[in-house]
Amino acid sequence: MTATHARQCEGSRPGVAAGGRGRGPRPERGAAGGARRAGVAAYAARVTVPARVETLMAMASGDEKHDPSAHSTLDILWVLYDRVLRIDPRHPRSEDRDRFLLSKGHGPLALFAILAAKGFFPAEEMARFETWDGILGGHPDRNRVPGIEISTGSLGHGFPMAVGVALALRAKGSDRRVYVLIGDGEANEGSVWETALLAGSLELPALRAILVNNHSSTRPLGDVAAKFAAFGWAAQTVDGRDHEALYRALTTPDPVRPTMIVAEIAG
């Protein structure tokens, strides 16, 4: 199974942010046209979440307080599901799949919308968000939602579980990868740093963690990447809205150490 590389820019138009309105730039000739086209290409590389994903998110209501949390994860989740993860929506429990764990269990709408867009469950489920007859709740539920690996919500639990999953796959001789997403507010939990210390000593190159830093932490975290590097991780900081930077970081792991990618979200 392979990731769906071909549809990276699906749903977007040159010169218009996905989900935005208006027409693309008019064709130009000569140097000015070349510069404009280069600028449009650079812009498209950064804004490639299809408009339909935002449309799917808008179908749901009842969790508006977590909208900033959900949108802060949107770009990284799209890059993962569209270009990186080896998954098959028709067989969401296949042993041959990569694992993605949403440790940051608050505000899962972006993940639900992307799973719906990728065919894990019917899009109509988005309109039944947080209703008795729907499968989607305020937190991910692995027993109800196809494509969800772990049930999360209590912060600080999913990150150590990802280490356990990576260890289990290594014991099986599997080359599948484990991706886990945590939040900067979640990093206030002591279990996050216990996990960082443990995983850094276990030589788990299949473990790739992403910390979305939307500056919601109640305590200043300082240089998060430097902290993880001190614990033995291969760590770097990237623009959390830059799809190409995210893709490069997610697909160039260290051959020995686990990887931490700090995805900075300016707003």
C-alpha cells in the first residue's frame, strides 16, 4: 500500500487558498508572468488542504470552543493522510498499515473531516457529530470510528501509548511507522516528558512525533526541539502551515533515534 501522493493539490486553484473564493491570477507573459507563476507555485505548495475538508468540518456543530485547536492541526493532518501514511480506508485495521495516534484528543474535527474525505466513513456522519445516532463524538473513539487507533481525550495518554505501539511493532519485526500528534498545552503534563526521556533511550526510529505549538500552553515551553534533542531525539522546528516543510520533516527520519517535529502555528 502506498500513500496517495497524486492528489496533494486536489481541491485548490492557483492563487486561491483552499476554501477561499475568487479567481486565479490572469496569465502574464515574459519575466513578470514567470515571476507570478513562480509565486503562485510557492503559494500552492503551502496551501493545499482541499476546500471540501473545510466544508466537512463546517457540517459539524457543538464543539466550537475547540475550533482553534482543530484548525491548528489541519495542515499537518492533511500532509500525513494525503502524502505520508501507508493506509487503506477499505482495510483500516490491516496489520500492514502505519499507525497514527491523536494524543491531542481535544478538537478532533479536523481529523474526522480528513478521514471522511479519504473514505474511512460516509461524509454524512459529519452532520451527526455529537448526536446519539452518530459515530463521532467530542473525542476520538476507536470502537466507533474507522481509522481511529486509540480513544483519547485525557491529555498526556496517547504519547506514551505510541511508544508502546512502536515497541510492539519492533517486537513483531514490522517496518510500519508510528506517528503521534501532541499539543503544546498537552506538554504541561508530566507524562509527556517521562515519555520523551524513555523513548529517547530506546532507539525507536519508527516513532515520529509532532508537537503542534499554537501557543496555548499555560506555561512558556521555551525551545521545545532543544529539550527533546537533550533527551536523545532527532528534533527540529518547522512552519506548521508549510506543507512542503512538513512533508520533508515527516519523510526524513533519523536512522536510529525517534523524531520530534515541532510544528509552529503563528495564528
